[in-house]
Amino acid sequence: MRRSSQPSAFGLALAGLVALTLCGCFQLEQKLLLNGDGSMVVNYHYSVATDSEALLSTGAGVIQGWQRRDPGGAAWFTNEETVRQHFKAGGAQLKRYRSYEEAGRRHVELMVFAEAGPKALNAGSFGPLRCVRLPDGRVRLLVELPSVPSKADGLSAEALAALAQDLRLSFEISVPGDIVEATAPTHTRTSVRWEFDPAKDTSFLRSTPRLACTFEARHLAWAASLPAAAR
């Protein structure tokens, strides 16, 4: 299975966040919609302080090193053609790209479509996101994040909060079946949402959060072809 060499949205945002907190500048909102026919739409909204873009690239390079990946276009989402080719390689299409500056920040908005959403997820097009089938026929969406590096040690919760004062992350998943289990603090019948704000809680900077939701899928024909979940 081919795995992308580019860091994913949440892979970049959560794997080794201490590097990014050095500039305290990164914000990300990601929304994933998985439809009953297996198609999928993912919307991203990145934001970084314009005077910190160089620091973002440096921090992302450090993260790639922790993940044993070759550093290479660290702030890859700021280049439309790079983004387009990245998703195309995994069977997804970039449908919308918008980059603009506002109030001292660089914003990038993306909309990506995949006709075979679970296949694109499992091909690595969306980084550590995976879609697997459970023995009872239910489907689980999960984010397989690397562990937070030991280099994060030595900073108090107060110091981390101060460094990451402008860091905001949110991740939302909507699925075509009733959710029966989720690690999100709250969820509706068919959607879950995680929010990470170090001003409120710095625990996710010290230990890798587990992001997963399980939903009913017996009525979905494509669910039977998913890879089985690891035991």
C-alpha cells in the first residue's frame, strides 16, 4: 500500500505539535463527509500568521524528521499544484483551492472529492486516516497518529499553553450510518467533532489523542470490501 510522503492535515497538526508551538501560529479546521454511495468530500481551512510562515516550514520539517520522512515542501498546502498532485495520486480530486491574506494571516481553503472515499483514505491520500470493517459488519474511521516525541518533555503545561496560544485545531466527521461508538467528547447521530485548544487543555500536546468513530454499515454495499480491522 502506497503511503503519501506529504504530511497530512492532522498528521502535521498533531504529530509533534511542540515544534509548531514554537511559532504558535497554526490553525486548522477539517471536515470530512462520507456519503452512503462511498463518495467523500473533505474540506480544509488552514490559517497561519503571515510573519510565521518560515517558522511553520521549519517546524513541519522537524515533524517529518520525527516521523522518519524526508523533509520536503513542508508547507505543502500553500502550493495549489502540489496539493492537486498529492490528492490525484491517491484517486482524489482537488475541486476548490483558495489562498488569501486577511488580518495578518495566510488562509488556504481546500475542497477535495473522492468517488471511492474509503479507498482513497486507505491509500494514504489523507495521511493517517483509515477506514476498516469490524467483525460485526460495522465500519470504523480512525486516525493513526504517531506518538508525541520525547522531545516534548521538559515543558510545563503553562509553558506549552503560552507557546501555543494561537494554535487551534478542529476535526469533524459525518458518516452515512448511526454512530455507535466515538472517542469525541460529543457527537450527534451521524457526526463527531474534536476540538483542540491549548488555552483550555494542553494534554494533547503531551500524549497522542485517539480519534475514532464506529458506525452501522450493514446497509452499505461497499463496506464488505473494506480491509478487516487489526485485532
